[in-house]
Amino acid sequence: MTAPLTATCHCGAVELRLRPRDPALGDAHRCDCSFCRRRGPATISVALDDLEIVRGADALTLYQWGTGTAQHWFCSRCGIYTHHRRRSDPNEYGVNLGAIEGVNPRDFDPIPWVDGVNHPSDR
């Protein structure tokens, strides 16, 4: 089994421990839904059971809209988006690739886009 990765917000108040579905992070992608295209980070997939909030649960702020299925968490101190529970698959999280320690999203360019405008749950 692959060693867990650590993701943090900018100020360090929030720390996550995670085991990505793809240890090589090859599933990194961006979404063009109305929310993601404004915030812009690439994300990777993590099963719900494979993400642990190590520190800072009290510093996380939750944002939801529309159906309320997707749950987006941000550090209330520095504003960095750390992770979200996916609307497309509520059994997994999307984690901000840029929040993972030792990872530079630029190293994964070109990062593919997914069609969030035409979300499968809207069909």
C-alpha cells in the first residue's frame, strides 16, 4: 500500500492525510462548472474512507449551493480550498492538487478539463 500524502491549506491551520485513488495522481483534472471555473484548482480523487482531517476541522468552512450534494471545504483563516465531496460521486472527495505537500500542479500540465457545465446529475 502506498504511503499517505499530506495536504494543507496555506496558513497550515488545516491538514489532511489522504490516499489517492491513483497514487501517481494521473487522474488530476479541472472542471468548468460555474463554481470550479472561478476557483480553478486541479483536483484528484480520494475515496471517503481514505481522507482524514488530521488538524483544523474547526477551521474548515463549508460551502454548498444548488442541490446541496456537493460539499466544498475551505480554510476559514487563509481561504484556501482543500477538498470537496463530489456531486458526481458522493462516495469520493476531490482534493486540491496544489494543497498536496511536495506537489506542483504545473508538473502535471496539460491537466485535462471535465464538462461540469453539463453535469451528469442534471440529465
